[in-house]
Amino acid sequence: MIIAVSGLTGSGKNTLGELLAKKLGYKLVCPTFKDLAAKEKISLMEFQKKAEKDHDIDKKFDAILKEQATGNCVVTTWLGPWIVEADIRIKVTAPLEVRAERVAKRDGMTLTQAKKHVKERDEENRMRYKKVYGIDIYDESKFDAILDNSNKTPEQLLEIALDMVRAKR
């Protein structure tokens, strides 16, 4: 079974994906632009600017994602629900303020910096994915569930997701 978990910056998609993979004993497929940026020794936002100009970056990234997303796995990427043949597609959401607070804490930014970063990253990714693939990451019609993560613990979200898995088996 392939489970794809998506969400905007700071939504909690990776946290839920990690918990799901661990609980189910599934492989976690979680390639990130952050990792690629670090390999090139540039910032995430610089790498995103580079990807805006060179669409092969996204296409190579997503080809690797497809190769890795086999068997029982949990995929946690922005485009996973569109790119892989998932059995379950989950979108994790939270308001901008909540996501910015998480990013500020996680990445050592002020709340103002984090809000700016989250807005820029979300919008740049949205525009790039529309241009490269014709995918609008704000479109929620592809998902089996949309889980609001603003007032739930990761464990509560995990239980909801596990119920979905049990129902699908």
C-alpha cells in the first residue's frame, strides 16, 4: 500500500508521514529540496529560484520519487499525491500563523521572517508546479482526507490516518 501525505510549508506532513511509516512498518519516502540545496551548499530559497529557471530539477526529483515509491511506503512530498499511484492521499493543513510558528521554532527564525518565508515558499512552489506540471497544490479534489493540524496532536492525526488505512485494507 502506498500512502501519500502532502501539505504546505510547516503543515506537519513530514511528522505525520514519519509516524505512519514507523507505526505500519513501511518505508518512508521523503526526498526534499532542502537536502538537494544542502548538497549544493546553497539556501533552500536559492535552490527554489534555480528550479524556477531549470524545470529539469523538478522532473529529475519526481522521477527519483516515483522510483522510490514502491511496495508498502509512505510518501511525504508536496506533489506525492499527484506523482505516485497512491492508495490513500492525505493533505495536512494548518493556518498560516500556526505553520509560521512551527517554521520559526524549527528553523530558528523570528515569527515575521517565518511568515514571509512560508508565504513565499508556498506561492513559489504553487506557481512552479503549475508551470511545470499543470498541478495546483491548492486544489484539494485529489485527496481522500484533509486533516486540520492546527488543534490536534501528531498522535491524534496518526490515529485518523490509521483508521483510513484499516478501512482500505
